[in-house]
Amino acid sequence: MEKVDILLPPTFEKSGVVKTRAQADEDGDWIAGFNLWIVQRVPVPAIVYQRRSLNSKWEPGKLDVSAGGHLQAGEEPLEGIREAREELGRDYPAEALYSVGRRLNISPNTRGVMLHRLCHLFLVEDNTPIEQYTLDEREVSAVCVCPIADVIRAYQEPGYAFDVDGLDAKRAPIHLRVDAQSFPYNWDQYLYKMALIAERFLSGERPILY
């Protein structure tokens, strides 16, 4: 079973305690996560979203971070890049990733268990067509590319929706109608903030912190 390091507030350094992820969640422990946002510059500034598995224990079927997961016991933040390889078949060198910091999140899974996460946030520019991705259908049901301007507008204008095409895990084309409810709920409007950050990143602004 997957094992994770238990983190201690307020610094969120590793405590030296290791548990299975399931036990850490049941105990209400803080554990580390890795989030990678894949952004594209052409034909328009956009973000690659994965549609979460319908069997996910958290926000099934929602459009979420390009690739993400939990750091295993002993891993450092950049080693989380394996998630992009496992979920999307994409591999990136560590130097290609741009860190925008960390965020804290507490939210319930489908059983009502409160999950405590410290997520390390990274961006990478990759203009590769999603047709070249290889999805792990156990974790990702589909991927799509959403123009950043439309994502921001969906959060700013109630009722605004837009259409995108994507691919499911079997490489079959899909069509999605996207609005603000298509994304997971986060108390700090995480996905809205990341769309704003991605826009700044592609414009060349540095430094950027979440």
C-alpha cells in the first residue's frame, strides 16, 4: 500500500512518521501533494485539464489539474513529476518546471473523510497536441484544452459556458460544455487563481507566487 510522510504544522516539515495514505487520511494527518499545470501558448493561451475518473474518491468527473497526486514517503517535491508520466504519458526534466509555491487545502472525500493536503504547485509549457498523450484510465477519464480567457470568464460571469473538444482514455474524441461548475469546488478558488497565474506565466511575468 502507498506510504506517505506525515507533515507537522506550522512549518509542514516531515515529522519522521510514515503511514499508509489511507491511515493518514483517517487520522486527519497532513500529507504532501504534487500539482502540475500544463499550459499551452498556441494557438491561444490555454490549460490542459484532466477529467477526473468517475471512480475517484474526490470530485469524480470534474475538470482538474493537468497531473497530480501524492508524494510517496521519502520523495521530494520535484519527484512528483512521475505523476505526469503515469497519468498522461508525458515526461519533463526538472528544470522545465516553474514553481509557484505551496497551498493548503482541507476538503472531504466521497465518504466524508476530511483530507488535509499541502500541495506543491508547478507549471510547465508544453504545446504538444493532446492526441499524443497516453492516459491512465484508472485515474484520468479524459483530457481537454481550455482557453484561459474562457476559464477566467466562466468564473467571473455567472452562467457563462464554452465548448471544448478532448480525448477520453481510449483516445476517442469527446465534446464538453464547460462552466464554473465543471471544476472542483475549492474554498480558496484554487482553479480560478491558477488560470490567472497561468495567464501571467505565459505573458512572461516573473516571479509568480500562488
